[in-house]
Amino acid sequence: MADTVKFDKGDIKMVAHRGLSGIETENTALAFVAAGNRSYFGIETDVHVTSDGKLVIIHDDSTGRVANESLSVEGSTLEELKALKLRDREDGAERNDIRLPELDDYIKICKRYGKVCVLEIKNLFERDRLKDVIGIIIERDYLKNVIFISFHLQNLLILREETPKDTRLQFLCGEISDETIKILADNRIDIDIHYPTLLSHQEYMPKFREKGLKVNCWTCDDPSDALKLKALGVDFITSNILE
Amino acid sequence: MSGTIDANLNEMPADIYAGGDGNPESPENENDTAAVSGETISGDEALKFAESLEREATENARERLSEQEAIAEALVFASGEPVKIDSIAIAINSDKKEAYKVMDGLVDRYRRRAGGIILRKIDKSYLFCTRPELTENLRPFFERSTGSGLTRAAMETLAVICYNQPVTRAGIEYVRGINSDGVLIRLIEKGLVEEAGRSDAPGRPILYVTTPKFLQALGVESIKDLPKVEKVIIREPKADQPDAPAGENKAEDTKTGDGATSEDNGGSAE
């Protein structure tokens, strides 16, 4: 039976990457529920804007990796995208029962299972689209249980302006400059760092700590590396399979 | 709470950063994140900084190779000799038009990189080469292989073929003013010249052209890239003189060097 890989995580908060994508097709209701039924602190996912301005959950800019038909996400309507049958993670067979979720589907599942949403804003969003994201989460009364993450600092700075001051934000990064660290600190934005980069730049940790930044790292599936990250004192580990 | 479907949302943390499995015991101080030191950068100033990061990221993304570019690059590198566009198209699972687009992009990347290696288009093939400007730096290490290995007669014959191709043997001899059988054979053996059908002239003589290897040796993409010279008009042999014997024709308006060598008459070119 497919199961997660356990390790001695101590106080580290584990985040299921794209849902429990080591077991179920990534970023689907199946993957979110699989994570929901385990000890994860949070469930990570990715949101895109469709051509008709709706919010859909998928990692890539196109559907080719998860469906038999390759559609541009930003170039397709939500209806077109939701009509696609996604492939099973194990045998690659098209399945009737897994489709691309909407943002609201994801929030609903996280809320039902009491998990923190770790929501990646995939591309550079316009302010109004970010307001749409916030609106959907507020509609479910779940904003306090969301960590917004993004590679685009602009998204996070706009979210900082548009949400209550205690909203949690994390900047996705690899190598990072002292200047960026300062700006993150000044704007109460934490770190979500590529974990091999952190292991090879361990000098970052005292800098993060000096600024009071929490540290998440992506995406570690190796238990021995996870233990190294634990020894470094990271706060979160995002993983496809480690629990 | 985790692992149950009917989790009570009232159990969710006041501060989601506290606790380890979505069910924290106590909230942390909200000021623990991002302790500020010195002058604070926020608002428009922070957004400007974010925009500069965005531009930098865009530039970096442009530098990343696509999967097709990576495959094509690996194929040409591993081959060590010119790889035809047909093979590249098969490798990247596309048509030739798309393959040319991918390869031209790669050529441009290597050019802009200004490193020691360039990707060169030779006719309809691609090959990795060292940058020509570095030849003198490399010469001491590759002394033996940097010479052309061609005699004056061979160079002269190559030049005639190059600027008049496709050309018959008689045409070559007309320009050079001397029998060129031997030197032509040596050039074919070296892969610098090849046959390219037959002329419609009487006797249907064989036509000769330069090869992609010749272009490669000269470091040009096509014959059009060579320096321009005054066109030499070659008179085709008369009907009663099919593929006319050499030695009787004289070159006109053409610098032919200082005469015949043993190679011209079939001797060694080395």
C-alpha cells in the first residue's frame, strides 16, 4: 500500500507539496484529502488565473503533464480546463473522477481537514486578481489559516497591503541577497527556500534568524536531507512524501 | 484534529505558525517575524525593488534552455562532427522548420555568451567549434592539426572550384592552365570536394563542388560568406573537345601561382 515516508521531524511543520503528490495525482482533491488524513501541518498548492478571470489549481502553465490534452491555462476558460480528465499518478490512465480543482475547492478541503493552506500565487497577478483570491478565502472565513507563497515578491507586497497585518507570507527563493532579506524582514515576509541551496549556504540561517524570519524549504523527499534541515533549525519542510 | 473529517474549526490556531500539525497549542508573538532593523523599506520603494527582482528573474529565465534546446545541444556535442538538421529534427521530435528555429536560437546563445566555444551552422548542419579568435592561444597545443596540409596547387584548385562551382574538370583546368587530375583526386580524398552530377555540355562531364567539410575548415556557413572576387568566365569545351585535355588552355585574368607541381600530374598532395 502506498504510504508516506516517516522521519523524526521533531518540531518541524510538514507541508504536503501539491497535496500528497507522492501518492495521488498532484494538486487534485484526491491529493488534498490524502494529506488531510495525515499529520501534515499544511497543504501546499498552486493557483493560476484562467482566460475568463477564474482561479484554478494547477502547477504548470499548461495541462500537458497532468492531462492527455495540453491546454494553456491562462489561454483557456475555467470550463475548458475543468472538462479535462486528469491522469492517474500510478498508471497514467485517464480518470473520470479527477479534474482540475478551483481555488474554492481547495480551501474547502483544507478547512474540512483543519489544515493550513500554503497557497502559491504562480505567476505575477494583477492586484484585482489577488483581491479575488483573498475574497474567496474570506468567503470561507479562512484567511487566518493561509500562508501565501510566491516567487514574485510583488505579489507578496500587494498581499501585504491588501490583507490584515498578521497574514503570513513566504517568499520562494534560491540564493538570496542581504538586501532582499532586509526587504523581506521590513515587510514581514518569511522565507521559503530551495532546500539544496540552504544546505550549501548554511550561512543564510543566522541571517534569517537575526531578522526573525521563519524558514520553510522546498521540496525535500530525502529523509537524510530532512534531518540535516532539522539540525539547521528550519521551521517547515515541504515534501511530496515525507511525513 | 488531523486525520479526522469532522475537524472542529474552532480548534484552528490563533497563530498558524504555532504547533506542528495544524493544531498548535499556543500562538506566538506576531512580532517574531521580520524583526525590523535600521531604515524600513516598504510600500512603493519595496515594490520598485520587487520589480527589479522580476526583471532579473526574467533575464535568467531567458537564459535557461528549453528541453528541445538541451537535447539538440547534447546531440551536437556528442557527435563531434556536423549534425544534419534532419537528425536534429528527429531528436527533438519536430519538423525541420522548428529544428532550425531551435538551433538558430542556440547559435545566438553561444554567440552572446562570448565563451571559448561557439555553435556553427555549416550548410544544413551544426557543429561545435572553438572561437576563431582563440586560434593563436590553442595553436601550441594542436600544432600538428592546425596546418591545412594542402599544397599551393591544391589551394588554387579549391579556390577555382569554390568560386565557380559546380564546375567540370575542364573548367578547372581552363582557369589554372594545367592538368589538374591529381590534385582533384587528392581533394576528393580529403573530403573537401565532391561530385555533383554531370554537366549538360557535350560528353556530360562530371561537375565538382566543395563540401560542408570545406565550409567547416574555412569557418563559414555557406559559400556566400566568402570574400567576393571578380567572376572568372569559364568557356565550356567545344563539341569536338569533350572534357578537354589540360595544359593547352590558358588562364585569363586569373592569378595561377607559379606553375605546375608534381601533384598536378597525379603526385602526392602531402
